[in-house]
Amino acid sequence: MMKKIALEEHVSTPAVSKIYQNPHAAQTSGAVYAQFIQEHLWGNIDHYIQEMAQNEIDQVVLSLVSPGIQGIPDPKQAVALAKATNDLIDQTYVQTHPHQFSAFACVALQNPQAAAAELERAVRDLGMKGALVNGYTDLPNGQVVYLDDPSMEVFWDKVDELNVPVYLHPRTPKPDQRQIYQGYPGLVGSAWGYTQETAVHAIRLMMSGLFDRHPNLRIILGHLGEGLSQNLPRTQARLYKQRQGATGAKNQKPLTYYLRTNFLATTSGHFDTDAFKSALKAFGPRHLMFSIDFPYVTNEEASNWFEQLQLDPTLKQQVAYQNAADILNP
């Protein structure tokens, strides 16, 4: 087996799990699968490390499960919980097993200035590797805010200053945008809704001019890039045809330029070889990284698929370990 780093590995603290208690989880996901997830979102650290060793996973980067801090509309509560969550993940996992675990900070973008301050504290004081943001952020007025909003500039300034990546993780589409899923509740989340929501969010960042103002930003997408390796060229072509119309675009370069320059993708939860090859071509060999999506898939499942990939050994090691090591330790 090949030494690996995994970057999209989830936890949920007891306080966060209490907020998002779902009495219908067994009905939605199946009782056995729901129970497995619940049992592995917090604790079981010795077993976790054993599984890592069995699958040659050298390091895991932990992050708060979706929707996490983004789903709390009260800014004061969100800010306080983000700090407490970062501290508890650090104390429970990272300080006790620093060679196996690191973490992405959660941040309360309900207050972008506070989010910037917490990111700096988490990176400088706790040694966290960047931030993971679970999609759009709920606001007190029932509205939501996306990462391309002008209010987020203070946050992006801090990300740029700290030179750390931001992992853009999915969350389910807003309730008022789910009509197309009626009658098929299994599609709302990770089966399809996650991809739709996150791909559009990423395109918004590209079109907003964010990467022209901050050309060194690095955004990580899971699930082999949320379908953008296949679909973004058509989006780019259609927008070019409409360029004299009202597209809202502020970007100075083609969208595929940003995809290859400012975005990286992981294999988390998407273990299809043809899709992997498409992502490898679209993002480039330096911007594709192994990940698992634990506990929503098992460490063994992800590792077994990756090990059987027929790749040049140097490229395979790059994807398994080196690309992640480079971005986590610039």
C-alpha cells in the first residue's frame, strides 16, 4: 500500500450533534448506515488510528460535519460555537495524536470579521491547516450568504494573508429550492443536491472576480471536483456566447483557468476511475488529492479503490500524499 493523507474526514462534537439531532436519520439513510455514521463522528480514536495504520493513511485532516457552523443563523451563537468547536477538536484529537490528526477550522461567516479573526487564531495558535466552509451561511433574517458576497472580502483578505486553503464542502440546497427533489428525498443530499449546490457556489466565486483580486487563493473541492471537470467547459462556452448580455460576470480570465489555477479536488466519496481520469485532466496532476469522506464511506473502501488505480507510480504518490503535504505545509 501507498502512504496517504486524507483531507475530508468529518467529526461532530456533542454540542453540534445536539443542535442537528435528526430523528429521521434511520428512515432516510437506513438504520445500519445511520448508526455507523453516528458511532464514528466523535471519539473511537484508538479504532480510528488502527484503521489508518491498516490502510497506510499517514495523516487525517478533520473538519466539522455539514452544515456545521454555517447552519446557525444567530451570529453570536455561531461565533462562540466555532471557537469552542475548534478548541475541542484540537484538544481531543490533535493534541493527543499530533502525528495522525490535524484539522481545518470552522468559521462563523455570519460575522465575516469574526470569521477572519477566528481563522487567524486557529491557524497561528492551534496550527490548523486552513478552513472548511459548509456551503452558504444562514443569516438571522432568513436569508443566506454565499462566499462571493462583498461582505466576505475581509475573510478572503485574511485567507490570502495566512496563505492557507479553504475547503468548500457541500450542504443541502435551501428548502425553498428543493421542488425538483419532491418525491425523491434521497437525492436532496450527497446523492445529487450536494453537487448541484457546490458546483454553482464554486462558479460564483470564479465569476465574481475573487481570483483576480486574490490570485493566490486555493479552494479545495471534494468528490472529484463536484462535476466541474465535465461541465465547466460548456458553462464557459455558453457564457462567452452571451458575453454582450447581462451575465453578471466580473472575471477577467476563462473559468477553466481558475479551475486549474485556484482550485484543487479530492477523491472524497467518489471512487470511480473514469471520473478520476476526467478530474486529473481538468485540475492537473498537482491539484488532485486522495481523500475518503469518513465516516460516510469507510477508510478501507476508499483505500482499496485507490490502490488498484493503474497510474504512473510517481503520479500516484503525488495524488496519495505529496500534493496534500505541499498544500498543508507550504
